[in-house]
Amino acid sequence: MIRFDNVVKKLGGRAVLDGVTFSAPRGGVTAIVGPSGTGKSVTLKHIVGLLTPTSGTVEVDGVDVGAASGAELAAVRARTGYLFQGGALLGWLTVAENVELPLRECTRLGDGEISGRVEAALAAVELSDAADKFPAEISGGMVKRAGLARAIVRKSDIILYDEPTSGLDPVTALTINALVKRLNSRFGITSVVVTHDLQQALLFADRIVMLKGGKVAAQGTPLEFISSESRDVKDFLEAQLVAPGPEGLAAIKNSAAAARFEAERNRNT
């Protein structure tokens, strides 16, 4: 389990996170939503120790990341994959070479095992045919999938997603979100997803945490979240054209987009 307990993070004298408390259960998908500039990406960086709290604690399966020793922090990072917002592929390497990079840099595996892991990771995200292509030769959605393959190639059991569908058309975004859910189900990955797309978060997430002004405005299951009496939540739902309450969630789950999401999620499983 990933647990934030009253986390405050000040940057430049401003509290970007201001008493944030929530949990992301092991093996589940937790979506972090909210307006821009409210601390969502900063929250992700605390999980792998790229930032440490000004006060409060961040724990990953009982390890206090902010107070961890070098070895403890290395162990947390070794089991955590990170999908950056832009995919962050190196343009001079092929897709396969990008995916194998963390194995080359962080393990002592032999060439045969590295090749096998890369092939398996590319197959899991349906990119086997693009292994020898360069990032400039593939679509934005394929770049995101390649980044995801790189995140899982070390057999990570935690994956952090920073806006995995930003810049993608709605159909491709739905495919990526369905892939996130499929990998979560297939490998038991604990997933934390920062996203602006509330409608799709209500489809793929087990829990939703909304940040507003560096604070947790609401959190809970999709039904609990969409039924919240918080004014901030209601305003956010309205801005995303989502009706509040059980009827709003039912409308999303009965939509054509939801049917397509389920078809994508269950493909090849």
C-alpha cells in the first residue's frame, strides 16, 4: 500500500501540498484528479523519493520514503515504474533499445534474458511490430505504449502514470487507459494515475483522489466520489460534463465509450 499521512510540501515558500492524506491500495488503480497546478505530479514524485515532504510521511509498503536509507530507497525505486507525461523516449534509440535501457543500466542480466524481457514487455503493450522503429516513426499513442513497456520491463509491481493520455485523441486515450487497467489486472500492479480525464478515470480507477489547492477535496470509490457533497467536486464534475450521483456514474458506465473501454480492457486476456 502507498500511504500519504498529512504531507506538506513547500516549494519556493508556497505549500504545493498542504496536509495531503490518502492511501492507494496494493493491486488497485488509484486516479489523482483535479485542476492544473494543484500538486498532482508533485504527489507522484514523493512516492519514489524524487521529492521529500516538508512534513508528514509517505510510505510504500511500510517504508517511510522520506526517511529511508539509500538501500531502502533503491529497493522502492527498483520495483517502481514511471510513465512520464511525454513518454520520454530517447530519439536516437529504437523502441526496443528504449525499453531495454533500464535493464542495461540497473541490472546485471545477460543479453538473452534482456531480449526475452523486452519482447515480453512489447508484446504486453502490443508493440512487437514496432521494436526496430525509432520514436519519430511511430504515433503518439505508440510512444506512450513504448514508455509503458519500459516501465514494466523490470517487472515492476508499482507503476506511476503522469498524464498518460495527454495530447492524445479521445479514442487513443481510451485505448491507453484500457491498457493500464488490463496490465493492472494481469500482473497485479499497483497503479497511481494522474489524469485530467475524469470521465475515463471513473471507468478505470478503483479509487479517486481529488486535489484542490494542494489539499484533498474528496476521495473514495468512483460512486463515493461522484456522489460527494463537496462544492469543489460538484464544480469539477460540471466542468467535465459529468452528472453527479449514481445516475451520472450509470450514464458513463452505460455509454458507448464504456463498451469500447471494456472491449479493449478484455482483449487478449
